[in-house]
Amino acid sequence: MVDPIPPITLPPTQHPQQEGEWLQAALLRWLDQEYIPEPVNQHIAKRAAQIFVRQRMEGENDLGSLVIAIVTEMESFDFSQSFFGEFTVANAVSELLLDSLGIDRCCGQ
């Protein structure tokens, strides 16, 4: 039988605004490098960071719940000028956070 993947819990936030600023900059870099730099990438990164900060300030520390919140709230974002969508953005946020925590995300480890 395959064991379920344990949840990943972020440490409680001490400085949510700093986390948000870091996430916004890291996500913007990722978006610009993934395809091409576009002005809309700044808006995407800012919106995702705002959602993340609000969730963290409300006490959310579960990475899966944070990803779902970003997907859900980014559904109303106008991605028509972008190559990206809400799932891509939420997954990128997850990968950036895992990298920042030193968690290997390769091969299900």
C-alpha cells in the first residue's frame, strides 16, 4: 500500500509583509523566465502575493490550503494577456515556497 504524502506546514509567519514582498519578487522572476517578460506578470505576481499574505495573516500555514486559496482567488484574474493561468501560478508559488524551505520537490521525495 502506498503511504499518503504528508502535509507540508509552513512555520508561523512573523513578518507576513516581508514574505509577500519576497514571494512577489520571486514569482515575477519565475514568470519572466518561464516564457517572456510581460507587463501583466507584475500584476499576476502582486495579486498572488496579496492572496498569500492575507491567508498567512489569517493563520493559514498548510501549503496545500494556500495553493487552493491562490487557485480559487486567481480564477477571477484576467489572464487573457498572459501565457499563464491560476493553476500554473499556484503551482509556481508552491515550488518557490518548497525551494525556500529546502524541500526537494523532485520525484515525489
